[in-house]
Amino acid sequence: MFNASIYTQRRQRLAKDLGSGIVLLPGNNYQPFNYPANTFPFRQDGTFLYFAGLDLAGMALVIDIDAGNDLLFGHDPTIDDVIWEGPLPSLTDLAASAGITQTREIQDLPSFLKNAQSKGQTIHYLMPYHGDLNTQLSNWLNQPQLIASVALIEAIIAQRSYKSDLEIAQMERSLAVTQKIYDLAMRQTIAGKKEYEIVGGVLGIAASNNGQMAYSPIFSVNGHVLHNHYYGNTMQNGQWVVADLGAETDMHYASDLTRTWPVSGTFSPVQRDIYQTVLNAYNRAADAAKPGIAYRDCHLLAWETIAEGLKDMGILEGNPAEMAQLGVPGLFMPHGLGHMIGLDVHDMENLGENYVGYAPGQERSTLMGLKSLRLARPLEAGFVLTIEPGIYFIPPLIDRWEAEGKFKDFINYARLRDFRNEGGCRIEDNFLITDTGARMLGAGVAVPKTIAEVEAVIGK
Ligand code: GLY
Ligand code: MN
């Protein structure tokens, strides 16, 4: 945890921004794996971590703005807890480590809330994303239909969007682990191995650095399946793998990195063209990212660069900037350029993508690819985000667009047939927006990225 004063300051700022009422932030509970006593690994809620820092199940933070009190609801360890889990800190000690002096038993929370409601206090809460908390919150508040507080959402985003030096140091630490992961994954890639043999090593490195992955590993010779969690393919020369792997620290700050490499260690001529185009798009977006530019415009610059590369390959015809505006590259990059990252890999996504990533009045596009852009608003110093362009050849999507005659003046569908089995390619790093531009995080341990750098390490 950070020093208690950090959490106190964050809560004070939240209280000041909201002005009145009560903030109710429940932490997560254990989630059953197949029955309640056998659970998934515990993952605390990002907002609870931000304002209370405590990484244990079964607690709730209450900020009573009207009374000027912060309270931690939880429970003192019972003798059964101690028998099964060993010595545990008291609720008072836990609260103290977060700068909170008032504690209550969690079973007293419903009556506390009822009392607040009877006094006419507004209770601000977020929409739960676990079913158990949804039911619990409904019962606690005697409210069948939960309605999240937009004021709370906005006040949280107003803090969590700007990363402090301490948070950036955490993210650099998670990237140092991710670099070790890539070192292993790249060196151990060799034809004949199963993907899961590499994934096993990946998970082991995260665990042996006292952390876990920030999301399920993506490691596949079928990189055109964007979130592919199947690891049963045998890697073969001629194929390339998309590896999208990011560790999180013990404090749950995330990293999110993607590299693509040829199984044989040498890119084919077509793979080189695709890879270099994606790298050009990445560099174009990274060069453009700075305070004031809408991230949507960085996405369009990446798309334009991809259109230029695909034009050189004979797949597209026309003006690349016009094609980007119209959405033609969405066939090849049907996802957004990137997203905020922090305590969640898609930071704060549970608060609502549009609140996090779109400025008031900024419309979300309906174009393939652009509609999935989670961060579109003008960038500001202190944001940490991913830049992750890609090119994919997705046969069912190509077939659908061709059947519809979509953008047939721009897309040479006959030429595209030569590429339909090329799979996918993505390159991703994490960037801090500074006063003047964008600084790649993890630069001290940078994972190979140019064609020459990548070829130098695969299978070595
Ligand atoms: N790392 C997976 C994603 O950004 O969606
Ligand atoms: Mn990402």
C-alpha cells in the first residue's frame, strides 16, 4: 500500500468535489470457482483500491461527507478465520493503514444506510459488476433498480485519470515484470512447441514476481482473433504469433504490451510489410500524442498510416486520409487505438466507457473499429494510455464486406485474397502524456520492437 496520507487526501478531494451526501464504495467479495469455499484468485476493485488501498475481501468504504467521517465496514477476524488463514490484522489496524479511524461490522452497514436514507442523505454509488454485489447493494438500499451516481463517476474519473509519480513508478514496475515475460516468451518460441508451453512460463513469471496478470494472456498463431484465449495450437515455421501480455504489481497497477513475431525468427516478405506498416502507425500515433490532441485523431492518424501501407501492398486504392475518415481501415483494424490504463487494464471501464474516454458532447462513432475506441477525448498531461495499432485479416469479416460491396471503390478484394491467411499483427506499449508529448513507460527495459530487434531474439 501507499502511505495512509495518500488515501486520506484522495478521499478528502472526492468529498470536496461531491460536496454532500454519502459515498458507498464496496470492495469485492470472493467469487466462487465451482462452490463457495473454492474461489477464483481474489481481485480487489480498482476504485476501492484507489481510495482505501486494502486488498482483502468483504469490506466497504463509506465517506460520510455531511458528517466529515470516513468509515471502514468489515469484520474482525473470527477464531475460524484464524484457524484457516492464520493471524489476521484487526479491522482497526486495517483501517489505520488507510488513514481511517472509524470502523464498523459489515452487518451493520444496511442499518447505517437506512438511517442515512431516513435523514434524506443522498447515497452515491457505482454500478456493481459482480452479481453478488448487485444483489447485496439492492438489498442494502432497498432499491430493486440500482442507479449509479453520475456525480460520483465524474468525481472519480477526475482523480483517477491523472497518474501521480507514485502510480507511474508502480506501472514501471509492472512493465519490468512484463519485460521478463517477453524475454522468456520470445526466446522460447520455436516451431513444434504448443502455445500453452509458452503461456505456462508467462504465468509463472508473473507469479514468481509476487503478482499476477492484469488480464488473461493472449498468445496465438491466430492473431486475427483479437482476444484469443485458446492456447492449443502447435507453432509452425511460416506462422507468426501475437502475444498480448501484461503483468500487474502486488498493488494491482497494470501493464499491457503486445508484440508480434515470426515463429521461425525471420519475417517473411509479406509479414515484414505488414509489421512495418503497423510499426509506422504506432510511431505516427506516439509522435502525435500530446496534451490537446483528441485521441480519436491519433486513431485516425494510425488508420491513415495503415491505409498508406495497405495501398503500397496493393490492397487499397485511393487517398489514405480520406479512407481513414470514411472508416475503410476498419476492415483491417477493427478495434480502437488504445485505452487508459492504471489500476485496471482498461482503466475505470466499469464506470462507463463514455464517461472515461469521451468528452461531454463528443459522439461515439458507429464505424467498425472506431466504435470500439475507448479513449477519444482530448489528451491531458498525466493520462497513461496504450497505443496499440494492428492489421488483421479476418476471413469472415472480409467475406461479409465483400458480399456487401462495402468500400468496393477503395478495397481491391481480388488482391486481398492473397492475404486472407496472413493472420494478424499488433504492437502495443504504454505511454504517459507529459506537458509536451508522450513518454513510453518501461523504456529502461524496452521489449524488442523493430524488425531487426525482434529477429535478433526469437528462439535464441
Ligand atoms: N490487452 C487487451 C486489451 O487491451 O483489450
Ligand atoms: Mn490494450
